Amino acid sequence: MHLLTILAFAFLLWRGEMPASRPIIGNLSPASTLVIVLFQPILLGLAAFAASRRARRLLTSRAVSCHRAQRFHHRVTLLLRVALIGGFGFSVFGTSWPEWFAFESISPPLQIVGDCIVLSPYFAGAIALWLAAYPYEQTIRRMDSSGPDDSSINPPWNLAAYLDFNIRHHLLIVAVPMTLILFAADLIRSYGATLTQWSRWRGAPDVALGVVAAGVFLVAPIMMRRIWRTAPLECGPLRSRLEALCRRKGMRCRDILVWKSDGYMINAAVMGLVAPVRYVLLSDALLANMTPAQIEAVFGHETGHVRHRHIQHFLVFAFVGWLLVTALMELLGQRVSAPGSRPIGSVWTVDGIAIVATALFWGLGFGWLSRRFERQADLFGARCVTPPAHECLLPCSVHIDENTTLDGGDRVCATGAAVFASALDRVASLNGIPREERSWRHSSIASRVRFLASVAGDPQRAIRFENLVRRIKVGIWLAAVAGGLLSAWYWTDLMQRTAQSTQ
Ligand SMILES: [Zn+2]
Ligand SMILES: [Zn+2]
């Protein structure tokens, strides 16, 4: 959902940048535009209600396993979300809907109000999907609470609390920072010519937008901790234990926060690029359902992301992706633009290819990198819960016997790995995730547990894995520096040539 909301805002940014702001399929009458735009959320909502009803029937039917019902609901929801963003994309690029609210002609700062109105069918659709899913979620929650598992901390969730949670977690968390960026983009577009004239540099508007986006990204954690409902973790043995871990591992953060979800969410996260705006979040249900050692392991995993600088490397990776896609577009653009004229069809093709290339780069590349980083954070988490030698009871490559501890840097203690694996298993069982289910950013819990066990038994494997991640990071940096230099040379050369040809 986060990605789709980013995409919805990106549609508006692209639409604003397009030279001829003309819809793809000619001129629709205002009435048809209105029907297309307004009926989407209603239709999606109705489809979602039907799907939710069927999923509930499957859940309560004895003939079908609970997992099949969950899988059905999961897939239909995904499909409806894709339909939501696809439909919204059509409203933005295929109709004159955005032009109805081009308020920048009245006053540039007002354009953001117009943008919010243009976005409103997307928000309405997202809310309709949650409204439809609510009865299904209620049934799942009731079934969880009556199960043999002790996750019966879930009180019944009323509709207002359910919507509040989803709107905050899945919509506002992206919409607030993106609205700030969109606002800046609107102003920069309106005052771009003045900015270029004043700075005597054509790249000034783009750089200004980049600076605003970077600033928003940097301070986002301060907004996020308020958009989500959070509170500092109370003083006590657990907080002292986690603070001791921070000191031991050299991890600096502004605060450790409890992430409030009415007992719905089993999750932990770290946010913030630098210590003054860095927070570690542990959800209420996670704290209520796990042992202190397991919580420490999870906290250690988040610490691993910080100490291994994963966010920074993701940013460099994103920069490499941007360079690659820009280079591809530049190459294709030169091919399709015949001298003098620029056929609109070909420009659309280039844009289409760029979108597919971006999707592939992120879908495949980012997923692959993220799974490696998650494993590295797992190993870090396991090392954080390494017990003293006399408490290590498993055959272990760190604690050879009660008196011999081999501190080989990359080695992992078997007991630490087992504690970490138990935390992973607990997260899976509480979240109702099948152990073998993998996602875009995470390998399956089962494969992460197997990896930990194999690494604990074979120190060489741990060392080889850490070396692999080191090489990946160096590769990303080399690609970024080489690509950056190459594109700087290319654009300077191009600008000089254009300047010569106009003289
Ligand atoms: Zn992680
Ligand atoms: Zn050990």
C-alpha cells in the first residue's frame, strides 16, 4: 500500500512535468470524466465487499482450510489495490480530471489544494477497501483469540479504531511527506523560470526539488512518530537491557518507542538516517507476547540495520537505479526523436519502457539486496544475544568449551542463533504467516532460521556471507561513483555542445 500511495503522488508529479498536459485518449465529456473518476471507489468498494463476504464464508467453512481462505483474501485485496492505482492512473493521464483543479493559475501556493482534490478518489478507494475488509478482519481476530495460542490479548476492534490504524499506518505515513514534496514541486514549477534566471543555472529547479525531498526524508521520523501512535518505552528492566545493548554495540538513537496498535501488530522497525532523528519502534503486541531475550534479539536485528548502514546503502542503490533509468531514457529518447519533430507515441513508449525498467530494477534488484541485508541484520541480532560461555549449551563455534571463547568477529554462537530463531518463529506464529512464505523484502522465516543454524555450525560460512555483503556494498558504491562521474561528463559535454550550436 505504501508503494501504491507513493505512485499515486508520483502520477501527479509526472503529470505536472508533462510538456503537453493533454489526456491520452482525446477529449472526454465532463460527464464521462466525472463518472469514470467517481465510480471507481464505489465499484472497488462493492467488489471488495463481495470478496470479503466470500472470504468470511471460506473461513467458517469446514471444507476449506483457514490458510486457503486467508490466501484468497490476500490475493483479491492485492488485485483490488492494483485496480485502484491503475484506475487512478487512468483518471490522471487519460482524462482531464487534473486540469479541472489547476489552481496554480489563480495562485501557485493554492495548487496543492487542487492536487489534494485530484487525489481524493484514490484516498476514497483505499478507505472503501478497508471498510469492506473490516468484517473479515474481525472474524480473523475472533478466531485468533479463541485459538490455543496465547495471543488472546486482542480486544475486539471497533470500526473507528480499525480505520484510524489503517489510515495512519498505510496512508498518512506516506501522504504527509509526499504532500510536502508535491507542494514544493508545485511552487518550483511556477517559479522555476525566476529561479533559473536568478541562479543563472538551468539545473537549479531540479536541484531545489532534490534538496527539499532530501530534507523531508531526513526529518520524516519526527513526523512519523506522531502520525503513528507511539510513546517512549517505560523505564524498567527491559529498557535498561536494550539501552545496555545500544552502549555495547555502539548504537545511538533518540528514543526507543512503543508502537501502539491495540495489540494488532507484531512488528519492530528502525527509522532515521542520523542519531538525533533515529527511533527504534517495538509494537505493543510484540512486547506483550515475547520473552525479554526474544525482544532483545529483535532489537539487535534493528541495531544491525543501523550499524551496517543499510538505509544509506539503499539510498546509494536508488541513486544507481535512477542513473541507469535516466541513461536508458536518454539513449531511447535520442533514437525516437527525429530531428525537428517528436511524435507523441514514441515519447509515451520511452516513458513506458522507463517505468517498466524502474519496476524491474526495484522489484528484482531491491528485493534481492533487501533479503541479503535482512540476513546480515539477523546475524547481528543473533550476535547481540550471545550468552556467556557457561550458558552456551549447544555445540558452538564461538564457545568451544566453558573456558574457551573464540571471538572471530564474524562468528555466530549457536545458542544466540537459537534464541534469534525462536524470536523469528514467534513473530511468524503470532502474525499467522506460514513459515515458508516469502515476501519481496524478506526471505521466508523457515529459510532465515535454516541459514542461522547453518552459519552457527560453520564459521567459514558466516565469514563467507559477511564477505559477500561487503563486496555487494563496494560494488554499489563503485557503480554510483562511476555512473555519477560519467553522467556529469555527459551532461557538461551536451550543454557545451548546445551552447556552441546556439551561438
Ligand atoms: Zn529487518
Ligand atoms: Zn555459543
